[in-house]
Amino acid sequence: MAFPPDSSSEAARAPLGLIAAEGDLPRLVAAGARRAGRRVAVVALRGYANLELRELADSFCWRGVARLGGWIRALRRAGCREVIMAGRVRKAAMFAGPRWLQWLQYLPDLTSIRVWYIHARDKRNDTLLGAVADELQRRGLTLIDSTRYCPEALAPEGVLTPFEPSSVVRADADFAWPLAKRIAALDIGQSVAVKEKEIIAVEAIEGTDALIERAGALCPAGGWTLVKVAKPNQDMRFDVPTIGPNTIENLHKTRAAALVVEAGKTIVLEREKLLALAARYRIGVIGRRDQHTAGAKPAPSRP
């Protein structure tokens, strides 16, 4: 696997800063950066990141999820110029109680408060993360593509399982794809559940796993398809669609028929394990390129 040359600039010769949250993606990023010859300074988000990241880090520290100022100070002390954000933070938890309780739980620092209340126009993911990226840039830290050091994790195009999904699955995917793209463009969510050209459920703040559970409850007969897309002009620095073996396990529990993801814009964690599970459960997995059908006809309305 060839990686971008890292000796061409002062920024690339400095340690790579890694703001690590939940899941396996931070490990993939850290391992890829180390293979490329970069030192790695990890800021692990308390309650989310895996302690095992310490083994891949040249420097490692814990910081609170709402302590942006603390992230910045740690990264600057480590000499970082470029930073990657990787992993999942369950945003729904931030709305799970009254505001005073959230303040006590997260203890936001002044930098986080300024970003949350002043710089972010609203609380959608792109807005918040964009405001975080701007704050990092103001402090001399450039947020870069989260897949730069693990491009092999991106979904390829085509049928990824050893069997062809049914024509019904393909028709449902064709129907749901432009609808999912519109929802993603509004930064509402990136996944929809569809069966027989009927949208069963739409992802919002709850995340994909909760969407799958809800779709299964609404369609206990199974046979439905999950369509997961990137946003138009997806910012690959953050909020990149991600699937893993747990996605397939959840689809199996809810008797889903297939999973369709956007090729080149979706991170596939533990790909071999994921595809082995999909084959065992007869869940079709398809990587699909967006055709940029800006002039396509709108989806048919109900009679």
C-alpha cells in the first residue's frame, strides 16, 4: 500500500495528531500513520477511546469530549501541525437530559463553550465539526482527511458478497438512493431502510444501529434493505459513513436482506470479518458509486 509522501513539508514531518473516539477507526489511522513513518500523538476522548491506542502512540493523553481547549493544548505541546479526528461520539447522549446536567457531566471548557454557542450556527454535525476545524486552524492545527492513512478501508464498487442480491433489493436500492442523498444533503442522517419501494425508517441523531433496530421493529417480516450514503460533497475530514461487523450482526437480528453503501466514501471496518458474516447470513453487500443525478426525475409521489 502506497501512502502520501510525508517528507515534503514541515507539517508532515511533525507528529500526526489523532483525536480518538469510539470504534476501530482510530486504530486503523494510527497504524497507517506509523507504517508511513509518522509519529502519532493521541488525544483519547474519555469514555469513548480504546486504551489499546496507547501502544501505537508516541504520546498519549486522555481529555474530556467537551474539552476542546485541552485537546488543542495537548496537540500543540506534542508539536503537531496536522490532525485527524477518528471514531464515533454518540451525539444523542448530549441531548439526554436538561442542560445543567449536561454541563455537570461534560464540564465544557471555555473554548468548547465558545464553539458550541457562538461559532456554530446550529447543532448539525457538519456545522459543529466545521466550527471545531476552524478553531483548530486558528490555533495552528490543520484538520486533514480522516482516511488519508487508511485508504484501503474505503468500500470498493460492486457486489462484495459471493452471491448476487435479488432484483427486488436492487430496485429498492435504486428507489431509496436519491432519497437518502437528499436527507444526507440536509445533514439529517445518512441511512434509510426501504422495502418494496417504501421508506420504513430514516436515520437522524440516533445513529445507524438504532435505525436498524427501529426498522426491524416496524418490519418484523424482514426482507428490507439498508441504504447508507455520503453527503453530497462529503467532507472526508469528519462524519464519514462507517460500517463494521456489528452492522451486519444487527441487520441479521432484524432479518434485513441487504446493505448498500457508497463506494469510495464509506469506511468498512474489519472488512474480511464483515463480509464473512454477510455471506453466512445471506445479507447482500453492495458498494455503489453516486451517479450525480442532479437532473434526475424526482421520486414518484404517492397516488
